[in-house]
Amino acid sequence: MSDTSTLIGYQTRTISREELALVPTPASTATHHPVPHHEIVQALVETLGFRHISAVHDEYAVSPDGMKMFGVLDLETEIHGCRFSIGLRNSHDKSMRLALTCGYRVFVCSNMAFQGDFTPVLAKHSKSFSLLDSISIGVDRMQRNFEPMQRQITAWRQNELTNVTAKLLIYEAFVEGELEVPKHLARRVHDFYFEPQYPEFEPRTLWSLSNAFTSAFKELDPVPQFKATAKLANYLESRSTRNF
């Protein structure tokens, strides 16, 4: 699990891109044309490469019968230390469509959980399906959505907080129950914010407070960790323009 993407495989096992290429693909039928998992990954990597974007980390999970594949790719694209990621899934047995999701926090799990900030690709492997067209359109849509995500991060970095405001946001989240997260993490959020571990989170801003929350959430198991993180963005954004 990286700082921006989480992949939970079958029995928590994940594999490399090289191992993914060894997974067999069933024969096509008149109405269904399975695309090898590794070809989808290769098409995605090449499409990103044409746009001068590369993956700095990637890993995959495959069902025991090889029919379902899930993956995550952390991209080199960054803004002020925040890295974007892509989640990927595919099936050979019609159990789910090809899909991508992207964001600065992505969660993919073999239990079908598939979440990010934007999901641009959703396609069936029919006779008319074009892998390269679908991937290209999806990547173009993702790039267009990088900008609004970047704007939110920039706005949070510029939103300075007084100590009283930061404490109030932590209090409302945990004591008043505005955020559905374990209450014992309140002290951890407080400590991460007021005693930051890294210089980039020393400024007293909404972005630093967001990092304090997500750092505390890392003490949770992967699934509740992502659920808490997903709710955090809406909680902080709803308060980002409030006058305290």
C-alpha cells in the first residue's frame, strides 16, 4: 500500500506486471472477446507514455481462476508533493466491465470496492470494443480532471488556520461525530497536526490538517482506512469556506 493507492488482493496477495502476463486468457465467443489483462495494462502504460506520464509504482491482484484482475498505478504526476494514482479492473468472465478510476487517493479491492475521485472508463468487451480508443478517451478525461483536483489541493494549502480553528475542526469531527471515524484517533490527529513529522506540513493550513487526519487513519485496517479518508475530503471541503 502506497500513500495514495491501496490494493487489497485475494488473500491480500498482489503480483507484478511480469507475473500478470502469465495469466491465461479464455477463448473468444461470438459475443464476448476477452482482452488479456496484461494487454490492458500495457495499453494504459503506453497511452500514459504518449502524454509524458509514467508510473513509479504498480501492482496487481488476480482471482484464483484468473478471470478477474485489479490493479493500481502510482503516477509521476505530482503537485506540491501530492501524487496521483490510477485504479484498474478487468474481467474475462463478464462479471464486471473494464474500468479505470483516478485521484490522489485510490482504493481497489478484490471484494469489488473500486473508488477514486474520478472514474472515466466503463466498457464491455463486445465485438466493437476498441481497447486503445477506450483507454485513450479515459486517460484524456483523467487529465482534464487533474486540474480541479489540483485546484482543491492548492486552495487547501492557502487556507490558513488559527490554532483555535484547527482544534474546533478536530473536536467537531470526533466529539460531535461529524466524521464517522473511531474517536480514539482524535489525539493522534491533534499530535500529527501540532507536532508535524515533515517540514512540508509545518504550515498551519487546511492541507496540513488533512494530512494529520490521513496520517492517523493509517493506524486502521485498509478498508476502514479508505472509508474514513473518503469521508474526510467532504468534511473538510464543507468547512473550508466557513467563517469561524
